[in-house]
Amino acid sequence: MKRKIINYILTILMLLFLGFSLSSSKVLSATAGSYEEDFTSISNMYSTYTTVVGWGDGSISLPRKNPVYLDTIAAGISNNVFVSGSYAYVGDYNGYYAINIGTPDSLSQVGNYTESDVDAIYGSQIIGNLAYLANGNYGLLILDVTDKSNITKHSSVDLPSVSSDILVHNQHAFIPVYSGGLRVVNVTDTSNPWDEGGFISTSADAYGVAISGNYLYVAVSHAGLDVYDISTPTSPTFVDNVDLDGYAKKVEISGNYAYVACDLGGLQIVDISDPTNMTSIVHLDDNTRYMGVDIKDSYVFVAGYLSSDYFMRMSDISDPYNPIATGVYELPYNGYDVFVNGDFAYVAATTAGLISLRFAMIDDPYGEYYQSYAVARSNTVNYALAGEEFEKVTLDIIGVLDGGTSIDYYVSADGATNWEQVTPGVEHVFANPGRQLSWMAEFFTSDDTTTPVLNNLTLSYNTIDLDFNLVYPTHESVIIELYPIFDWDDVDGAYGYLLQVDTSPTFTTPVINESWTFHAVLNYTSIIPLVEGQEYFWRVGFYSDFDVIGRYSDIQSFTIYEEPVVSEFNTISYVILAVSFISVSIVSIMKKNLRK
């Protein structure tokens, strides 16, 4: 007897377990995980918004006040600057100016050349006591600058269109002349230069030039960058072109890389290790209008503007594939050209004239002071699995906060649409959950001699399952379609879906078993007739990978009837009861009246 009771109890428990399993077919897939950033790689740095320094070196901090403004001197509407010795030579629309830069924080004009044969100086180069000028519509102008206080004309050559830059190499001046292509002027006899190369076609309007070995690189507006073999200087041979965004204006070469300043295209870095197959590798600052570029050691300097913001920017290019912003100076007007000499940068800032700046190396005393604010921002560091979203996160950090410094932290679960401030070490539940996790930190200091430092950051997160609902047929419904249309909700990130319909909630022998991968199928019309009067069970699973079901929906049931079912018995019964009630009431009233 006792054995029978135990078997009976075990049978009941098994049935309860089976019933629970069948009624709860949803497989929970919510997960927990973590992401760590130690700042030794910049692969997760969102460079468009990040202004801190050190990302890639193991710790991030406020950037130094870099560069430092020293002085400005009026020099017309400045287009070009070239530095030689203790002098900066500045070209504008009306003349050419010699500026004493022996004391960079106290610039002074020594002399100028402002004769009528000056058009607009867009490029210049000093060799010995001669200045070779790309003189706008007037071609090549050579000036004698032996006496800086009394600059005189040496010679000139008329060229077609607008001479926009110049580079003298092996007794030849290579001059891009806008729509006139490229010109090669023989300057062996500087008193009698002559156009030896004639018209040399470029891919588009020619602006800037640079030379590396036997190759000449030409910035060619909307066509990007051309390269020519100049083994025979008088007849450069076209080798290759690489298309770039915006309008290429100026180019500088360092090692195996060309740095191209583009109007409406920012700074673009091109791998020229194989001149026959140049490749664009980095694009910085997007639509910024850069007009000037120069290189000093492992730093690139660009000058230009974006909207009404004018600036000179500098970046560390020790790794050309991963340039790191190291400083910016806001200019009063557009920076049209920049020339770096020693630890000083000189910017031709159109109507401002010449601006002198000091930029800081790591061990430079000018680098002892820090900017008051900067931001570090990641791109998406983790994606939630299909059918899940980030529910909560805990941020932990390792860093140093000196007096007067602070860091505010933010996280986003929805692809940086909404940022939510968090406190390190405290669990945060997202007010705006989503599937893309990212973080941001704002650095502050009220003492410009110190900076906060962040060495390590960890995000520990939990996800939660997204709702996954069956739309039609609804649960325990009666439908009249023999070929029903099954409809269900979409699941964000799903690779596809599996639909199952069976007469049993176990789905061991489904009558419909259809699957779709890599397709956003959200409904299905049965191609076989279902049986009238039969109860069916249905569910949908979504693929979290090509062949992996992430989770099933709840099971819903429905019954097929070809025509709507109306219970005549119940309707007639209700009518009879109503008539009976009325009849009884009438009889009772009549009896009462008779008694009276």
C-alpha cells in the first residue's frame, strides 16, 4: 500500500513537471558579461568626439595647453608662409613680406615687395637669397631677398591660369597652375627662367605639390592625389591616382605617407610605399576645410576652418594608421597655410596676418599646463544578443584624481542616443535600454598644473529578454480559416525565424514546420488546410545565429471551425426563461387583483 502511494505521488510530480515544461516553452537567454578598456589600443576610441590624450599609451588625461599663442603681426590677406633661418616670408594678394622671427613672441616686419607685378602669392620657397613665388595669374616670380629691408625683383615667367604652389628640385620649378595642369620651369639660369615642360595634364585642377625621390605628388582638387615619375624632369610621366573626399589642396610627404589637406574633406593620409598603387588609409575631421599642411618629426599640422570656427590642429603620427590628436589653437580667421620651424608653428591666417605659436613636446616646459576640459568617448563596445537588451551596468575604474580634478562618467545602451550619468562602483539600471553599449567620460580641472588620469575602466552588464509575442491566431481563439495566416512580432537582431504548428504542445510531429534564415519573415499563410474542430498549438522561435534558436515564444492554442458557432440551445433557453418569467409575473398580478 505504501509503495502504491509513493508511486502515485511520483506520477503526480512527473505530470506537474511535464505540464510546467509544456506551458513554459520560453528559453531564457538573458546574459551577464563585462568589457574592460585599458587604453593600450585605440580600436574602441570614437575619435570624432574624443579630445583627451594618451589613448593607446595605457592611460588618458587632459591634453596640454598646446600650442601656446605667442604673437601676431599684420601681413595683408595672408595666403602663404615659408620660413628660412630667422625670417618668415608671407605672401598675400598684394605683396611679399619678410618677418623677423628671431624672437617668436615679438614678431616684426623687416621689409616687403608690393609692386604691381604681384598678383596673389599662393606658394613660395626660399633657396639661398632667392624667393621663388607661385604668383597667381602672373606665373613664376623670383625675388632677391638678400637685403630683407629692400626686396627686389630678380626675374619672372608668365604661365597660364593660376599658379597655386611651387617646389624647386634639381634646377627645375614644378608649378601646378590650376586648370593649366602642371608646368616645369627650368631655373638653371635664375635670371632667365623658361617654361621647359609645357602643358602636362593632371586628373583635375592642380593645387599643391610635394616630392619624394623621383616622384612628384600633386593635389588635384576633386580627383584626389596624382603621382608622376620625374626621372626626366621636363616630361613627368603619370603613374597613379587615388581618389579622396573633398577637394585636395595641399600635400606633404613623410616617409611612405602623403598627408593631404582637403577642402571639405579634412586631412587624409595616403600610403605611397608603392607609388604605382597608392592607398588612402586614414580620413580625419570629415568635412573640415583644410587649406594648409606641414610636418615636423612625428607631428602633422593642418590649418583651416569648419563653419565659423578657425583653427590649427596638430596630431601625433608616430603610427600613421592611428593618428592621435595632441593640440588645437583657435584662430581669429581662416588658416590658409602653416609652416613649422623648430618648436614653433607659423600660420598665415588670411586677414590676421602671421600668427606665431609654440607647440609642446612631452618634455617641453610649455607642456606643463593642462586644458580645463576634455572628453573621452567610446564607440559601441558590446552588442546585446538577438532578442536581448542591456538592462543594467556597473562601471568600475582605476585612476588618479588630484586636488581640483574630477571625472564624470556616462553610459548609453542605445547607440549613444541617450547618455545616463553613473557613479563608479554603483549598479545602474538603464532608463533607456537598448542593444548597443558605450561609455563616455568628461575630464575637468580647476588647477591647470594637474590633470585627472584614468588607467582602466570596466563595464559589468546584464541583459534582459525582449518581449517576443505571437499576434495571430490569439491564444485559445476560435477561427474560421482553414488556411490561417500566422503573424508574430519582429525580434531585434534575429537572423530568422522558425514556425511550428502541432496538435500537441510537445511539437514532436508538427503539421507545419517552416524556417527562414537571413530573412525578416513575420507572417506565414498555411499551404495545407487545417482540420475543422481540431485544437492546434503554435509557437515561433527566432535564430540568434545561423542555425541556433535563441528563444521560443510562449505557446498559444486555437481551434478551427469552418463557420462561426452559435449555440441555439442557449439562445432558445434564454428566450423560454424570459417568457416564463413574464408569464409568471402576469399570473401573480391577476391573482392579487381577483382577491381584492
